[in-house]
Amino acid sequence: MAPRFKQAALVAALAAGCSSGSPGNTSGAAGTWACPLGGASGAAGAGGAAGTSPPACTSNASDYANPFQNPCAAIEDRITNLLSLLTSDEKQSLLLQEQPTIPRLGIPAFTSWTEGVHGIGWSDSAAGTVRYLVGTQFPQASGLAESWDPAALKIVGATTGYEARVYNAQGLTDTGRGTALVVRAPLIDLGRDPRWGRTEESYGEDPYLTSQLATGYLAGLEGDDFDDRDLHEYYAVPFEAAVRVGHAQALMTAYNQVNGIPAAVSPLIKSLLVGSFGFDGFVSTDASIAQALVTSQYFATAEAAVTGLVEAGTSVLVQPNVQIPIASAYTMGLLTDADIDAVLRPLLRVRFRLGDLDPPSYVPYKTILGTETPWTSDEYKARALDVTHRTVVLLKNQGGALPLDAATIGSVAVIGPRADSVIRDWYGGPAAYTVTPRQGIAAKLPAATINYAADDTGGAATAAAAMSDVAVVFVGNHPTCGSPPPSWGTCPSPTDGREAVDRKSIALDPAQATLVESVLAANPRTIVVLVSSFPQALGQVAADAPAIVHVTNSSQELGTAIADVLFGDYNPAGRTTMTWYASDADIPTAMTDYDIKDGSTYLYYTGAPLYPFGYGLSYTSFSYANLTLGSGGVSLAAAGTPCGSVAVGVDVTNSGARDGDEVVELYVAFPGSTLQRPLKQLRGFQRVTLPAGQTQHVSFDVPATAFGYWDATAGALAVEPGVGAEIQVGASSADIRLRATLDVTP
């Protein structure tokens, strides 16, 4: 029988801020994670890839020339044997992003370059240029997170992993170019500031939410000035979950510094990632980091830079012609075979786990021929629509402006720069098809008149609005700032951003704001749809528009999903994943301030946001009752015996007239604390589906570690003597319905 293999590996960004917990008792890659820092079990769909034991593997060792070729031998023994057979030059070649074949040992080519943040994206072509991969395209990652649904992320991961396998089956060149099984997703850096250009890749500002969504994706797919508390309580939490629960196979380091040390050579790679979290996959750099380390004068020479990267624990160095300084460093004695062996072991471990070095008969995924086109199937089209539905956030609905009644509408004005396009972002590939908002609305209303205007040139938009029963204005950012991928370009508008370009302002583009106000003046029955990659300050639009809906860019089913929500065929339940500040002036910290305790995120922000973290409306209503605690107290000392925890239960009722989903959110606060602790912190959530009039009992199991804080002096979790915790349950961080107190002891 064949051993079990992972569908695809993972690369995520390590360390927060480059501008260019989980279920208890879960078996992790390095053993049992008795009780994590941070969260409650119960979030739907989350889970690791451990599962049941793989089937028995049988083989005849004498059939193989070398022990590493035996698919049933122990992986660590296979790695040891292979390392003993490789020459120094061959070992050095395995440090590259595109690893060439080693014909004498039958080692195939390998690469670690495939984007997959929200569906299969792009990879390295045989000619060394970008190859865009047609595939199933979901909403941007920031939108996926707004589903608050790890099960939705699992669908995205499974779809992306299978489609990566299809393209990988088409073959790699001898130099390792082609489509990789190492997928660069998800990015689990925390979006602490909405001006960050890479917000579109982020799952939001909360560590627990991000950790659960990342492990959901992985279940399918397979900075400076940090103080110790910020590191252990905030920035590192999603990585711990990705490693221990999601079984992440690879991590990509970021460009920024952590306490003055570039993340790519940070001692945290070995001490925290490997030492504390038990990570046994490989670490990759981001592009051209060796050169950047020299340009920034952190290292004097390229040879010193590549040596520093390898010594820090990096297995793959992503940079053109990096083999030259690698070879030079080896000749100079800066790098030794032992140094290279140490970082090749985790890389080879992943290749073995992927079945990359095994006979095809032992790898189920090698039955994929590369001729399949799953992205054209009805099943995969349905996946894209299903997930996109779940990401839509209803931000405002004054006077029941939504949903619209299709039976009573004879004409609709469809207006705005985002009304008739689905724009591919930097990370996605071409979809097999797209449905624009204009097309989605037209399909919903086959007998109605659609009055379309991209803008108000010559009064086109206001005229369309004035002659229509209702107007829908689609505004928002251009995800590549107008430059087609792969052009880096710039962002002409200060309100736009993308990788390598941070936003200068979080406001809605002034011309778009003017367009909305003009349409509202022409037709007060105007709905605003924000198609945007990040939170935006809406100014007067927030007050004047009767209804506002948010969805992110790039889903192939964008138009259908939005039309379904506008006309009530889908009841929205998405939630914000970041604090939506009312203006630039309300952002409490500078972009370079990584200390969230200075007032960043819902954890420490004391102002009045435009929309709070965890916020989203529905076409129905929900009531909460009967909050119960399984215990009146919890002891941090019991966290690992096996997992000290508190059971929390609540009854949630759909008290309205429509079926719908509710996201039940559980927070923990410490109102009596003498320390600077979060105002409240998410420790559990569940998205539940409730028919009108029905009640569901929702349960959480909150680990004891969720009630501790990181004591930097002791280097461990601690509690404040005599300070209890408050359990808060509700529909958002600002809409707490029920509270209960809990004693917390050391």
C-alpha cells in the first residue's frame, strides 16, 4: 500500500509587517500540543492534516539501488542516506528556488514558486518568466477572512492544492522551472494597520481569527520593536497554530526587521519556530533577500549574506544567480557541508512527504495526468460562488433598503468604475470565466432595463440614476493600481496600495466619493457596493448612503454573489476582520510602530471606529440567551494536564423572518487588570446556519492559556493574582450580548 502524501506544501510569510490558538489536544507535527496560547475550540471547519494513521506501506528494499529510493523506509533514514550520496555541488544546487535534476541519482527537478493566496495564481515558466495559471479564482485573502469560516478556507485550500497538482503533472524542466507543489499561501502576518500595502493578502488584525482561518486553509491545502509580550501574545500566535495544528510544511521569511535583526536571519527561526513550535519543514527567503541584506549594509558581502541565511536555518534562497555567492562562500570556508546538510534535511523531508522522490505507483496524486481542467467543471464553479457568498459583508442597511425586490423593479442604474469588471490582483491567475456586477444584476433581472455608466462624464451617471427605479454604485480600489501584472509600477492614487506600496490615505478615492454623492442626489434610493481590498474611510458617504455592502476584488463569481445578496437570494453574514477607522486622523499609531499597545487594533483602540472588528449585518435578527460556564474558575497551572479549559455555552435564536447565518463571537476581557491588557480579545467563534425561528446551542472550550499574559521576565505565561476574567459573547467586538465572570488562578 502507498504511504499518505500531502496534497501540497505551504509557504507563508514569517514575521510581521513587510510593506513590500486552536483546538486543544491536537496532534502537531512535532508531537502533542496540549494547550495553545490563545483560543477556543469550536470554530467550524478548522483542523490539521494529521487525521487517521496512513495505510501500511510495503516494499522490497532489494528492489532499490539506494535506501533513499525505498518509499517505505523511514523518512529520516532516507534523508540521511541521500545526503551521504550528494556531492557538495549538488547540495548547493538544492538551496536554489529552482532546483535542477540530479540524473545520476534519479533526483527530479523541484521548485518552490507557485502563488496560491486565493486560488492557483502564477509560477515560473520554462523560459524563466511568469506563467499565469488558469484556475478557480476566489475573493482576495482579506475577503476570504471576512467569511469568518475556516470551512470556506478549507474549500479554497483543497481547490488550490488539486489545481497545483494538475499543473505540476505537466512537468518541470531540468532546471526546475514550472509549477510547484510548494504553494505560497496563506500569508498569516497580522494586518494591524489598514495602510499596509499587503492588507489584501492578510486575514486581518486578530491573531486567533487568523490562526483558525490559516489552519482551515492548510487543512484543505495540505517590524521592529517587538516586546516579548507583543511577540508571544500577538505576532507569533498565527504561526504557532499554522505549525502545530495546520502542519505547515514551509515558511517564507519577510523583508522587515524584528528588533533590529532582519527577519530572514532572525534567531527566532531556530529558537521560536523550530525550538518552541516544533516546526520541521523548511524555510525560504522572499525574493532577492541576500542582495537586500548587502544593500542595507547588514552584511558586507554577498558571501556573508548567504552564509548568514543558511546559518539562521534557511533552506531555499530566492534570488537570481544566488548560486554564485553560495559557491564562493563554500570555497572560502564560510559555508560547510555540515551547514548545508542541516538546512537540506527539512527541505528533503518536505519533498519526501510530497511523494516527489517516490515511484509513481506509491503516490496517489501521480495518477493526475496534467490534462484535467477542474476549473471548468460545475463543481468548481459552485465552489467559487459558495465561498464568495460567505465573504460578503453588509455594513449598513438603513430602513430595510436591502434586499431589493426584483419583482417590483423595472430599471436599475449600474454605475461606477467597479461595476463592469473583475480585476485580477497581483497574486491570482486568470479565471476560466468571470461574472461582473453588471452581468450579475442583468442576469437577475432579465426583463428590466439596465442603465449603465462607468462615471459621470457628461452627466452619464446622474442621468442613469435619475431614470431608474434604483441605483447601485460600485466603487473601490484597483488591486494592482492600474498596472497589469507582473509590472510593479506605482499607485497613482494615494488611497490605493499593493505589495511594495503602502497607502498614503485610507479614504475612499475623492472622485469616487463625489460620484456616489452625485448619484445619491439624483436618486436617493442608491445602494453603495465597495469592491475593495482593505478597509476604507467613507466620509460623508457613510452617513448618506442608505445601504453599503463590502466585498473584495478578484472572485470569478463576484457579480453573481453580489446580485444574490442585493436581491435577497443570499442572506449575508460576513464580518469585518480589521478596525475600520473613520478617518486617517483616527489611526492611533505610525506605520512603523509595531507596539499594538500604543493603541492599534480593536485590542487597544479606545476611539469610535466607523465599523468595529467582527461587525456585519444580516437580513434577519438573532437573539442570545442562557450563557453558561462549565466552571466558575480556571487554573493556568492545569493548562497541560491535559488541557485545563472552561466550557462555555450559549443559545442563539434566529428571531427574524429569514433563514440566515450568524457568527457567534467569544471574547475575554480583564476589567480589573492593573496591567495594560487588551480591552477584549477574541478567543472563539462559530459561524452557524439557523432557519427562521430556530434555536441552536453553541459550545466553546476555552483553554486556560487564553486567560494568561506573557511575563517577559519569567519567559512564561502568568496570571494576575486576584484579577478575574470576563467572558463576553455577542455578534461583534462592539455588540456584546451576554457576560459572565470567571476566577483565574496561577
